[in-house]
Amino acid sequence: MSNTYTQIYLQFVFSVKGRNCSIKESFRDELEKVICGIVNNQKCKPIAIYCNPDHTHLFAGLHPTISPSKLMEFVKSGSSKWINEKKYLDDRFSWQEGYGAFTYSKSQIEHVVKYILNQPNHHKKQSFREEYLLMLKKFDIHYDEKYLFEWYD
């Protein structure tokens, strides 16, 4: 892909199906590594990740040959398959349909990384629902409430 130069930074936010707290601390770190490996395999650059018990934040630099939706398809299917093959859970694991994707400039990278890595402290003060709705508002994304994640707060 000669003469193609891009700078595409996206924060993806996606949730466990049923908003179950299925991502256990016992395998969280390993899951994050698996997801980063999937991102790398798609010629993208994982910058920061944090898997909360019921949702995940992934910040990545995208390669110009892959769309955000295709990357999420690979991440969700690959990580679900990995969790299920490892039999970390009694029930079958899957992610909810959909995701949020938010763009950032290079100057915002450090701020976004700190935000993602600070997720455990962040969620002591704010629910996932509050966080996600605030992100949609901040980025001026119009949405229909009936198509948002399932909320169980």
C-alpha cells in the first residue's frame, strides 16, 4: 500500500453479553494479551486495553486496510473462542452485539491511555452506563436508547 499514510486512533468499548461480570481477574491479563495479539495480527497497533468484568476498553491505532467493524469482528469472535476453549467459565461466553468507537488525535493518546488503565478506580465513581452515555454525548453521537447495550445497573 505505497503512498498511503494514516493516523487513525480509536477507542473501542464493548460489553459482555447480558452484561454479566464474566471476565474474571484470574484470566483478565491473559485475555488482554490475546486481544492485543488479535489486533496485531490485523496489522493494527494496540495502545491500551482494560477488560472490566462486564465490558472492555481497547485503544488502538488502525491500519488503513481494515475497518473498525472488521477489527471488532476479529476481536470479539477470536476472544470469545479463546475464553470458551479455555473453559474459564461454566457457561458459554460471548460479547453483546455492537460497540462504541471513538476517535482521538495523537495529542490525546496519553490522556486516553491513562483513562483506560484507570478503569478500576473510574468505575468506583461512575457506572458503565453513565460512562458510556457521557462518551456518546461528548462525541455528539446521536443514538436510539433501544439500540444501546443492555443495562443492568
